[in-house]
Amino acid sequence: MGAPTHSAGPGSMGAHGPTNTSNTHAGTNANMHGATNANTHGGMNGNTHPGNANNHANGNMAGHNANAAAGHPGNMAHNAPNGHVASNRTPPGHQVSLKGGGTAHIRPNGQIRSINRNGMQIQHGVHGGRTIVSTHNGARVVTTGRNGGYVQRNYVVRNGHTYVSRTYVVHNVTYTSVYRSYSYGGYCCYYGYAPAYYYHPVYYGWAYNPWPAPVYYGWGWNAAPWYGYYGPYYYQPYPVYPSAAFWITDWMVAASLQAAYEASVQADALDPLGPDFPLVAGLGRIPVAPEAAKSVVLSKEVKDQLAEEIKAELALEQSEASKGKGSGGDSGSGEASGAGAPPALDPKWRVFVVHNELSVVADGDECALTEGDVIKRVSDTPDDDKNLDVKVLASKKDNCAVGKEGAVSLDDLQEMHNHFREQITGGMQELAKKNGTGGLPKAPDTGTQDGEVPAPTPDSSAAKALKDQQSEADKTEADVKQEAASSGGGAQ
């Protein structure tokens, strides 16, 4: 299966689109996209990190190893900020103390959930995804899967704000993006996406406001394997589009599901083919999720909530663009002001699209959330473990059931919000390319202007750092499996 491409503009870290064209944007040096899963961030499964994983020496943001570390039983059932007891948040299984220091958390089936050893955190999702986080030479190195990851370094201080750069290497494609740092709740740092460019304000207004008439648009996904897998039971596009916000919603969800499909292929986690799988012309037998519900799980009501948040973001970015170059204001682009709370805590943002596999403990059982699932934040203040309560609004087969509630780290929610903003940027670029074609109305001025900070030069050592981290993680896992098995842990 060919690697899908990105359609994001300069500074956009990966709004992946289910398209077949790669794009570059003039004026930047690192925005050629040509692969999926570019937005794979570390820090997954914030429910199982050790108590010291969030320590930072001298505020060094590049050494941020939070929310991706080994589990620690027994400390999750504390009183939550809103007064209720957050019970049953300890993931099932047991913890193993490793020789020479460090810990591993083993699932009841004997598989390793997480390892925290020698400054490296390794996290395994229920469906086989793996995230690795470590720090080398002052840089934070994060790998997700076998073909993607990033290296993060301190970048620049501007207008009183500190920014970090990330060099992503995904399927051998390199590009960069910038994030503003947030110190919140005594912890540093969370990172919020900082666009390298904005569109001219009039284009945001065109995207925000209703179009002159509803638009019928053909996406051409029927022959795509990802759509054959998820379309019958989980996702269907809107029949018509009253404005660009709804079009971007479908573009965004489709991109997430395409990434989920690619991740499942990579992890060999798709359902095996069987006699009930349909024969599709030109494709042979392709997997379609069995036990498909007759009604689409990702309902119009949930997508409408996403569309409203997209409209709110478009309005904020229009305001930011109107302020001119490098405004970086505390109130712009959805960034919470005051004490420096990261944007994911802004009351405007409560619905999040999952963009990377993470594990959640709901009612004492561990379940997965994967790309394209939708959750809603239902608490406003992180607990002592920097987690917030969420409710599942839409989820795919074998993931956490709709209506389940659990805890997700603020770090994970912030990365989801970053991805949300990045995909809006990518969707706006797609509209800029396609406006006036395929039934879409003609857009006004689609020119761009500089954002908060310029796009950085790619880190030439990033690819090697990620490769070395993968090798080191493989060796660490092999050692831990042997040690856990010899001690009766039964790791597989």
C-alpha cells in the first residue's frame, strides 16, 4: 500500500490528508510532506507514568519525558479535584523492579505495557503501537511506530514566550514545526502549536461563514482500503457542506482514519481475512470490520461538535492574522492566557480527535483509543497525576466503548489539540488548492503571511537519533522480557 501524502503548508506539522499529492509552500524549508502518521507524538498513556517522570532540571523543556513512562500501581485512586474519588484508574497487571534500576509494568496476559529504564520510557498500546521517549544531548527524542518520530530542541524566545522546534522524520520524509512552551501547575512544559504562517484574514472569514449554497462534493474514497474498512460501520461523510468548516471536518476525520488504518497494517492488527469479506473490483478481498453496526458510530451530532470547534479556531486564527506578524498574543489561536494554562484547558476546546494510540483505564479495565476516535473532556482541573477525565463520544471496533469514562493526561490532550490545529491548517491549504473546482465555491485571497516564529532549519541528526533510539529500545525490551520471565513475570 502506497504511502499517503500530506497536504500541509509551511509550519504545519502534518495535517495529513487523504490525498494523492505532495505539497510544498514557498518561503519555508521543511514543509514537503509525503507520508502518513507524521503527527505521532510521544507522551501517550499518561495514566501510567512513574512519580518522577515529570521532573525537569532547570526548566529544560527538551528533557520533557512526561506521560510516557512505566506504570505505578496503587496511586491512582486519590481524590480528584472535583471531589469525587477517581477509583479504578490503576491499569491491571503488575509492576516488576528491574536489576540496575527502573521498572516494567506487565499486563495480565504477560505482555509488557511499559518500561522505564535508564532515562528511556517505552509504552505499548493495547493494539500494538509503541512510543519511545528519551533525552540525548539536550534533545527530546520521541518515536512512534517503526517509521515515524521527532527530535525536539529549544528554539527561540520571542515576546516573552519560549518556543521549541521539532524535526519530524516519517517514512524518510523530514519536516519541521514549532511549539510554544507552557509552564502550568508547577510543571514545565506543555507545548502548543505555533503556526509558521497564517492566511490572510479574508480567507478565514470565507471559511468560517456559510457558503452561498450547500455544496455537494465527491471525495472519491470508495476504492480506498481505509474507507472500505471503516466506512461501512464507523464513518460516512456529510451529504452536503454548508460551509468550509464542515468540509474540513470530514477531511480531518478521513485523514485520521487513514492514519489509523496505516498504523494497524504496520502493527499487523487488522482483522484476518475471511470468507465474509467482500470482493472489491481491482482490489481483491479487502478487510471490512466484522460485526459492523447498522448505524454509523461517528454520528452527525459528534461531527457537528467538531465543526463548531473548527469554526471557533478559524475565528481565532483570523483575529491573530489581523494583528500582523509575530503577534504571539496570550489570547490568540486558542491559547489560554493568565497563568499559562495550555490551550487544551481552554473552555472552547472540549472535544478532541485521538491521533495516536493510547490506553485508558475505564471501570478497572484497560482499553484502547486510536486515531479517529473522539473523546470529550469532562473535567477542568488536572489531578495529581496531571490527568483529566474524558468521555468517549465515538470509537472504532475493539476500542473503548462509547460512553466509557476514563483519565487521559493533559499532555496527550494538548498534543491532540496541536494535531487538530495542524489539520485545520492542512484543510485550509487543500481548500485553497481546490477552491472553485469539484463544486466548491471560489475562495477570496488565499495568500499567507508570517506567523509567530519562522520555521526552523531541520535537525540533520534527527533520522540517526530516531534510528539509534529504536535499536536501543529493542535491546532494552529484549533484556526486560528475559528478566521479567526469569522472575515469573511472564513477559512476551
